[in-house]
Amino acid sequence: MRHNVLPGNGAFARAPRREPPIYRIPLFWMLLGPPAIRVSASVDRSGLSSLSGDQDMWNYLRILWWLFFGFIALVGLVRNRVALRHMIGRVGYLPWAVALFLIALYAASFASTVPLFCIANVTMMVMLVAASTDLAVRIFAGEISTTRCLKALLWIAVGLLAFVGAMYLMYPHLRVASWYGLRLRGESFAYVPILGLVCVFVGGHFAIASVGWARVRYLLTVCFGLYWLYLAQTRSSYLCFAAAAAVLVWYHLGRGGNRMALAALLVALCGGVSTVALMYGNSSRVTWYVDSMYNRFVVRDYWAMRDASVHQRNLATLNGRTEAASVLMEGILDRPLGYGYIGGVRAYMSQPHVMDKLPDEAFIGAHNGYLEVLAGGGVLALLGYSGILIWLLFASRSRVNVESKVVQALLLMVMVEGFFESELAYPFHQTPVILWFAAAMIMAAKARDAAARNVQQPSHSSHRTRVGVVGHVNA
């Protein structure tokens, strides 16, 4: 039986007749939970609220959850150690970048003012990397197909969004209200923007690939995801959407040879934007609609709508993000080797003399995942992390299978979000889990390509060895 693997065929394209159930894959359990529910919605969001008080029980649950499923992943890696060895040998410098990243995080965390919290966070990241590697090895060895993995990711995202909706319906006081309506980001349960984007792009992929009622079902998941993006009102998700859409549109229309359709789409978009721009100010109805959408989805602040100077300041500072980033950069220059992963950054940003410089007390982080990694683990951690991301981008760029382009879109959207939100740095969040899910798919694809090329080489001196490798990995 041959599955639609990522990226193609060859000696490593065969899978067993019966794939293991998804519940045996530790990485999907990490995507599933556990949620970070506050016992009381009225608890003050101080800088250390994620380190003390009513969050303690959820921090302990998170650690136990990650340790449990990370241990299962490590057991799986030991069981598949032969395939792991052959896969690691075919992914270039990636293992060294990962090792540098994790070692630098540990080194900075041991020297932190809150070492226990920091070491716990790094350990959770180690377990996440182990779970990602476990999934990559399973795909590399032909144990599970990428189609199955993408479908599991999609339905887990749908289920988590349904859970968030049910919780908000049962407990309305947990909703975050704004002057222009409710913003349902879902951070206490599951992160709505990223999960909505998963529904849109993975659901869209399977809608295109399916026929009949299956296509209708996947189209409904796309609509479901778009609805949650509307509810979230998160500006960074619009940029993530644009980046991921650009990858898939270019693959299907540009690189796919249908460049006339791509040109027609671009002309239609430019024409639509130009028409609205021309009518704005000349049509009261168009002006009202545009202003309402701008206030609801972009401004989202009562005083910014009433005061032009506040509005200008919010735009210039990305609602305080650049100010928070500059404050954290001052701290990074004082301690280039890091304050300790996540917990150390929170402890530093929560000091009274630091909080006095921040726009408000909600900015206990930089709202930038890359700065959080730099501040937490230091320059070496950021160097290793950058090496990981650069490798993933280049490795995914050369893939031609449509599923690989969906994975590349997922990778790109979480990387774009990292410039505007801190979630990418949190080891227990859905955003880094999706990042490492994409990494697993790309690692397996790269290793399988390299293995297939080695098998196809006509060298007689190593023919016996290569046949042995193929047989051993596929066993």
C-alpha cells in the first residue's frame, strides 16, 4: 500500500498496511493541551501571574503533561533508534542547531533568578523537540503518512475551537471585551488565531483534493476557521493569513503554470482595492463600512478612536509593542547570555523599575517571540534558533508536493506571528507545537529524499550497505 507521502516516492515511500492510531503520537497530545485556565477571571494579571497564585496548578499540570508524553516520545525514539540514526545523518546541520539552542537555554536558566521555573520551561521544550523528532522518525520509516498527520492536525484544531466556544458560552465572564465588540482569542483554553488558520489552510487543501460530500465537509472547516478569525480580531493573524495564502497561491497558480489565473487574481485584487479607495469619501455607505471595519479589526481602542494623538501613537508603536521591545533590549544588553527561559524574562520585566518604563503592566513580555528567546537564552540560543528556522525554510522551499506546500504555509504563518506575539517562545503553547509539527514533516521529507538518492546511486562498492539500510529502516 502506497501513501501520499511528503515529498514523493522511492525506497522510503512504503508504509505498513495499517498505520498506528493517532492517539499513539505524543506530539498531538501536546497540541491538545492542557489548557491554562485561571481559577478566577478577576485575578490581577501581574508580571508573575504565570509563575504564582492560581496558575500554579496549571503550571504543574503542564509540566507533568509534557514530561509524560515526552517520555513516551523518548521511548519511541529508542525503539526506532536505527531509523533515527539514519534520519539524523541526512538532515545536515539541523541537529547541531537544535543542540545549541537547547544547551544555551539550559545554561541561561540555571543562572536565572527563578531557576526552577526556567529549567521547567526548557525541559518542556526538550520534550516538545523529542515528540517532534519521534513523529519525524515515524514518517521517515514509513510508519505513518503525512496525509494522516495533516488530517489529525485539522480535526484537533476543529475540536479545540469547538471546546473554546463551549467554554465561552458557559462562562461569559471569561470573554475579553473591547469597545467595538468581543475579542475571543481563547488563550485561557486554546489559541484561537493559529487554530483558525490551521482550519482555513489545511481544510482548504483537503477541500481541493477531495470530491463529493468530503469536499463540502472540508469547506465547512474553512468557513469555521474564518469565523473564528473574525471573532479573534487579532491583527497579527491577518499578516499570517497573507503569508500562508501567498505560498499556496504561488504554488497552485504561479509555479503550477496557470500564471494567467494568477495575473487575473492580482488584477482583481488591485482593482477591488482601487475601487474602494476611490469610493471612500464619495460614498457615505462605503465610508461607513470601511471606517467600521478599521475600528473593529485594526484600532480596537476607545480612546484611539476619539483622540487622534492616541491613534497616531498606537500606530507608531504597534500599540506599545515597539516600546516594550526597546525596554527588553536594554535588559538584553545588560545580560547578553540571558535571564532564563520564559520565567527569567517575566521576572525581569516585572521589576518595578522596569515596569515603570512599559506602556502598561500587560507588557510583561516583548510581544515578540524572537526577542523572548534572545532575552531568555541569550545570543547563543537565538543563534541556534535562527539556524533551525533557516534550515526549515530552505528545506521546505525545494519540496514540490502539494502537502509540503501546506506544511510550508503553516511554518511561515507561525514564524510571521513570532514578530508580533510572544506565543512562539512558549513551550506549552499551540503555536510552537505547530512549528515543530511542520519541522517533523520537513525533517522526514529531507531525510527520505537523501535516502532515496543514495539508494539510486549506481555505486557498486556501497550497494550492499545501502540495501541493508533500506531494509533495516523499513523493517
